[in-house]
Amino acid sequence: MAEQPVGQILDALGVMVHLDEGDLPTDAYVILKIVKADGTVSMSNARSEALDWITRLGMVTAAQALENSGYIDASTDDDT
């Protein structure tokens, strides 16, 4: 399996992020669901070069908490 940049893959999947003016993304951790040619399903991950293991663990833990809580960013909530 050859390594390849994930930017075009994420673009093709329609992955978007909301950033406000002046926001500076510093790290990324990407989890991908992969369907193999034989139909089996697996997972893969990728990370930005400078992302250390403890920050990566914190990002995954925070993402899991957000997904499990149904968190809604107040700045994008139409009811406020």
C-alpha cells in the first residue's frame, strides 16, 4: 500500500470545516473508513507531521465526547 496525501481524498468526500477569520488550524488527525476491492471494510488514519501522541489522544478523546454528547456549536445554532 502506497502512502498518498489525503487532501484530495477529503475534498472528493466533501469534507468541510467552519473557520472564522483569523482561525489558524495547527494539527489534523484523520480517520478513514476503507472499503477494499474484495468488499472487506477496514479503517486507516493519518495525522499532520508535527502531531505528537498525547495531543492526538486528546483530540480523539475530545472528538468522541463531542460525538457522544450531540454537541451543537452555539455560533452555528439557528435558535440563538
